[in-house]
Amino acid sequence: MDPDWLRWVKRLAAIAQDGLPYATDGYDLGRYEQLREVVAEILASHSTGSIERARKLLELETGPATPKVDVRAAVFRGDRILLVKEPEDGGWSDVGETAAEGAVREVYEESGYRVRAVRLFSAYDRDRHDHPPIPYHVYKLVYLCEILGEPISPDIEADGVGFFGEHELPEISLSRVTPAQVRRFFEHHRRRALQADFD
């Protein structure tokens, strides 16, 4: 769960972001800009970043404030799950592709494996799980994907790729997935009749 200050920042940033495009006069516009500046100051004071970096982060978000969609794939070979060590956080859905297509694309780009999505494992609200806090509201969609063949391209974006058993998991990035979620993926893999998890 996010700390209170970050929950408040997300709400205030959404108010400013939603208000800026619809402000009808200079007074309203100025108020929403002031609100966004206060949000930047709070972000900067509670992080290792500068006020300029916080401003730029907030300026990237325009139009109506909506949650971001982070897509992931759970890929198994027998009783082992595919894990990749990514150089940086990512996984956002791209415009023009379905969430399942995004998960398939991410697997190929990061591991070289061609896969197909076969079912939805989970639709998580990132804030309700043990991920480290970030300044965005994010939904995480995880699909079970089946391997279609061995990788043919060595040109991958990951720093490491491997299959791991449930009790031999390496250190994982909590920003991307939690150990509890990975254990749940194994449970879904073993018990195919389970319904998708949500929230």
C-alpha cells in the first residue's frame, strides 16, 4: 500500500491534470498550474529527485488522468517459469495493440521466445500489492503464455533469461512482480480451472 503522502499526490496530480485542459479562464488555469507545482514540490521532497525532474514527470501526463496498464506474461516450461532480468522498468501497453498482444510482444523483445497468450491470470491494482511506490496508478495484467518455439533471435532487451522452479527463484524486481504473485502464477499453472485474480 502506498504511503499516505503518495496517495494524496496521485489524487492531487489527477485533479490538476484533469483541470488543465478544461480550464475556461486564466484564473482556473493558474490554480491548476499552482496545484501541479505543489505536487512537484511534494514529490521532490519525498524522493531523491529534483524539483525539475518532478515537474517534467508531471508534464508528461496530459489529458484526462487514467491508470496506466502494465502487461506481463507468465511463461512456463514444465514446472519452471521464465524470468528475465530487464535493464529498466517497462511493460506499458502500446496504443493500437491489445493487452494480450502487448504481453506477447514483451516476451519476444525481452527473451526472444515466440509465445501466444492463452488466458488471463490476473488483473491487479498495483497499489494493493507489495510493490514499491511510484507516482502512477497502474493496473497490472498478467497472461499465461505458451511457448511456440525456441528463440531464434539473440537480439533481446534483457540482461538475463532463464527458467526457474518455484523454490529456486532468484531475487526479483518488486517493481515488476512480487514473490507472492509469482507463487500465485505457479498455482494457476497447476490448477487450470482457477478463475483470474483481480484487484
